[in-house]
Amino acid sequence: MPLQALIVDDHEAVREGLVNMFEGTSVQIAGKAGDSQEAMSLIPSLASEPGLLDIVLLDVQMPSEDGLTTLVKIRADYPALPIVMLSAYDNPIYVARASANGAHDFVLKSDPPPLIIRAISYAVERSGPHPDGLLYQIRSTLQAPVDTRVLPPEFPLTSREAQVLRHVAMGLSNREIASSLEISVETVKEHVQNILRKTNSSDRTDAAVRAVRFGLVN
């Protein structure tokens, strides 16, 4: 049975390009939206009956409300609905934030059609990112344990603190870090304070710059 997808992108050319791309494939178009507001108005009726909506393909950058904010809203109202983020840029910060906010995968507008279709199918069938995809790779890197023995003397951190610092350096908020590492926001705040104190950093930005400078974050 074809998968029913809602396309959310502020450029009509992109929306129509995706419609043409999916023609004759395992993905059919359940609807099209040009911004967050239109998407949020379409989803309730599409999600009201089984088979009308299987997945949302959501643009990261939109003028009225960005896709990452929309992602949070959709996930709050429809936690079981798979969402694949769509972007013209492979910015790791976008990917990391998409992962932390519950996106199932992240594809580029320039990706070959088979790769985009594969990501959509995998997100629906496996409820997660494809192992060869960008989101899976960045999520794995962020969540990987840190061997404290390889940390430079300037970073006398615990393994968990080093994990949190990775996330801070990627621009994630405390809430996003908590979601990514499955810990409480209060615990994240405590780790951040320890990081600032131990690294003699004045603030989060200073700590992030130091982490990049010393090779903790690529």
C-alpha cells in the first residue's frame, strides 16, 4: 500500500518537484502546505482516519515559523506520526536539533529520489532514521560515550559532562539536550554549570568555542 505523505515547504517549486518525484513510486501525496499554519490546519483531518496520512515531509527553513518549531508542535499533538525533515543544507546544527526534537530522519533537497524515498519508507516502517543517513550518524556521535582518558587537561570532565558539552557546542538548548540524552532538564543545567566551572568558561558560547578549538567537536 502506498505511503501517504504531507509535504510542507514554503516554495511551490519544491512542493511540485516532490509531487513529480513521487509519481509512480511507493509514496503518494496526502496534501501540500506552504507554511506551518497551513500544515497544522491540514493534519487533524488527515490524521483522523487510518491510511490518510503516514508521514510528514517538513522543510527546516520557512519564513513565518521554522520547521524545527513546527516539528515540536506536531510531535506534541501527534507523537506517533513520523516526520522527516527536508533542507537545502546539511548543517549539522539543524540535524542535531531535528534529532533532539523528535524527527525520524533528515534528507537534503538535492538527495537522489531513491534516497529520499528510502528515508520516508524506513521512518514509517522502523520509526527511526536509516542507518546510512545523516541524522543517524550525528545522533550516534552526540550520544556516544566519551573516553575521559583522551580529553585534554583543559577539560577535566566526566564522560556525561563531555557528552553534554558536545550538545552545547552544536547549539542545542537545555530542553533539547535533555531529550537527546534522556535526562531531566535540571540535570542538564547542573552539568552545564559544572562544565563552565571546570573549563573556566564564561558562558555556553565560550565553552563551545573551547570545545571546537581543542577538538572535542568536529
